[in-house]
Amino acid sequence: MIVSAKQLIACSPLLILSLTVIIIILFISYNRNHFCTFLCSVIGLLLSFFSICIVKTIVPINVTMLFHIDKYSLLYISMVLLSSIITCIFAYSWLENSFYNRNEFYLLLLLSTIGCISLIISNHMSVFFIGMELMSLPVLGLISYAHFERNALEAAIKYMILSCSISVLALFGIALIYSITGSLTFSSLIYELVTSISHPDSILLCGLGLIIFAFSFKLSIFPFHIWTPDVYKGTSSTVLMYVSTATKIAVFSLFFKIFIFLISFHVEFFRIMLEIMICASVIFGNFMAVFQTDIKRFLGYSSISQFGYLLTSLLISNDFNFSLEVVGIYLVGYLLSNIGMFGLMSIMSILKKDLKFDTITFYRGLFWNNPLLASIITIILFSLSGIPSTLGFVGKFYLLSLIVKENLWMLGIILLIGSIIGIYAYLKIVVYLYLEPLDSNNSKNVVLDFFGKLCMFILFLIAILLLLLGIFPNLIIGIISNSEPLLF
């Protein structure tokens, strides 16, 4: 099989990251220098990120039968790379102060990023499975990296059990689909659905159902959210910055590809199943978030509700471009907000090493000690809750427009109730920021080094972007609307 130069250019983000991994392995074997490994990782990720500008000029394109790359998949890839770059920057100070073996962290992060990108552009079920495993196995190492911290190994074991369950479901689903279609390409799956639209094969639907269950586990959709808050609680903030954004964005991109066709072909069973998962995820996630005292568990339940909202974008009946626009805007807001929130927790762990920074009460009165950090947290929480003048509000407004357009009034009422509960949960933390501080929180701050100040600047920039894109949403809408529809 001959691969043309254009196809190699289209795969340049993957090839650059693969080369970076090889260079880092050689660095580690020759001389374990933390700064060199960090610098090489960031440069490789940046080169991969900027190579998207070149790839954009030659897409859409198929790279053999394994990959399909279009402008919308490039949008997802850019989100994943942005998450990886910022995670590397925040991880430097954390690793420098806490670990002896620091270099392997970047190796695991890059391998997982390669898996995410492979998953996003996959056009073949073998690539889908390999990409998902390549994404998940390094994450297991990242979660257990801080093995000396409380609950870290518990979180790693629970994540491993979930990953094994997902792999079994996905493999069995792929086998069932192959038994009907005789092929592992997504195009053959779509063709089979089109030709049997009136009476789709029950084995085919069962296989699709198992794959959707696997995706739901990865996205922590109700009722597949088991242990998600526990995994969040036992994972370090720096690792969660990547796990809660890059991996979920990659999984959702492929989930969207498969499910949008099922809805467009009016497979009623999947539509009903989707509506039930949306309602349950939004109500359960927001309701349980109200009662949390640990901020990581709070954000774990928040992620359940956030992807519950996002699933609503799959219910559109004909205007797929609008659905793609909804997904893009909502995911950009989710990406910035989660990076900002976990980045803030990472900064607080450096500033006040002697205090338990992952409890909500720790942030009581933060405004009176550090107004800048309190303001950044306020903007991020406003965006997550969908308060006007933030990017999160634009995403929620698009979802409301979709609900009205599709006349999903009952679903809209349930989502409204869930949103009211969610706003109460988020504002509860915001109120804590401006109360009178506790005496135990008045310990002296540690002076930030260069990387600490760089992280603070990134957080400030994220808060500005959430406000700027919320006030002037056309800046992001224009970029997303120019992306082409997904094609297999």
C-alpha cells in the first residue's frame, strides 16, 4: 500500500509526537535531565499544534482506510494538544518539588496524547480500539504517579477495572458488528444501517449498543458513572487537568460520529436511550454536586452533568452543521473551564503546602487573601454554571436553541430543573470565596518561581478568554462554523 506525501503531511501531528516520544526515550536513557525532557515535550507538542495549520489546507483526506481527517477533527485535535501543552507547563513545578523519577511523566502524557489523536481521526474499528487503549493505559500510569498520596492507588485500581470493562464491551461490540458487516470500517457500518433502515439487524444494534456503553463509561454518563468521583478524588490536580479534558474530548468526538448517524436514521431505540441518559446525567450530576465537600469529587459529579448537557447536541434531526457548532462551542468552554479549575488547585497546592487544598472550605475567604485567584475561580464557576457574559452561557444558549428547534419541551424542562440545581451548587462555592476567612487558612504563601508565575499568567488568560468569548462569541463561532461536517 502506497502512502502519498499529502497523506504523510496530513498525519504530521501524529508523526511529530511519535518522533518526540523516541527522542525523549533516548534523552532518558542517556541523561535524566528534567528540564530537557520538559522542553523537548513542549516543543514537540507545539510543533504538532502548529502543523495543524498546514494540514488544514489539504483536508478532508483519507489516509489509507484507517484514518479520516477533516477540519472538524482538526478542531478536536487542537483542543487535545492545548490541554497537553498546558498540563506539561503546570506539571513542571509539581514534579520538580515532589518526585525523583520525573521524566517518565512526560513520556506517558505524550503516548496518551497520540492515542487521543488516533481516536479522533480513526476510520476503522481496529484503530478505534488501539487508540482507546493507547489513550487509557498511560493515563493509568499518570493517575498512580503520585502513589505516595492518599487514595492515589485506589483511584488507579478503580480506573484500571473500568478500563478493562470498557475494553471487553468494545471488543465484543466490534465482533458482533463484524459478524454482520464483514468489515471493520465505519463506512461499512453506515452502509449496513442505510440498507437495512426499516428493519435493522438486531445483532448489529446489539454491537452498537455495547460500543455506546463503552463510550458512556469513558464519558461518565449516568448510569455508567460508577467510581468517577472516586477516581477524581484520588488523582492529582495536574493529571486531572489532562484526564478530564483531552481524553473525554477525544472519546466524545468518535461517539458523536457514530451516534449522529443512528439518530439521523431514526433508530428510535437509541434516541429514547439517549434522552434517558441525558436527563439522568444532568439531574444526578448536579444534585450530587450540591452535597460534596471535596472539590475534586464536586468536579467529578460536575463532569457527569456537563456531558449530559452535551449529549443533547445529538438529538438534532437534520441540521448537522448546527449540531457540530453546538458541540464545538460547548467543548471549548468545557476545556477552558476545567483546565482553569484544576490549574488553580495545582497552584494552591504550591502556594500553601501545609493545608488541605482539595476541600471546599479551604477556599473560604480566598478573596481577602488573594483577590486575583478568587476572581479567576469566580469566572470559571460562572462559566461552568452558564451565567451570562461567559462562554459557558453561550454553550448553554446554543443547547436551548437546539431544544426549541427540535420541540423537545419535556427534555428542556428537565434540563432547566437540573441547571437550577447546578447553579446553586456552583454559587455555593462562589459564596465561600467572599466569606470571612478561617484562621487556619491564613498561613504564609510560598513565593512562586518562574514556572509558577507562568501558570498564574495562563490562568489569568483563561479567565479573560472565558469572558471575552462570552461577550463576543462570534470570535469562536466563526472558527467553528468554518469547519466542515464530519465524513467517514
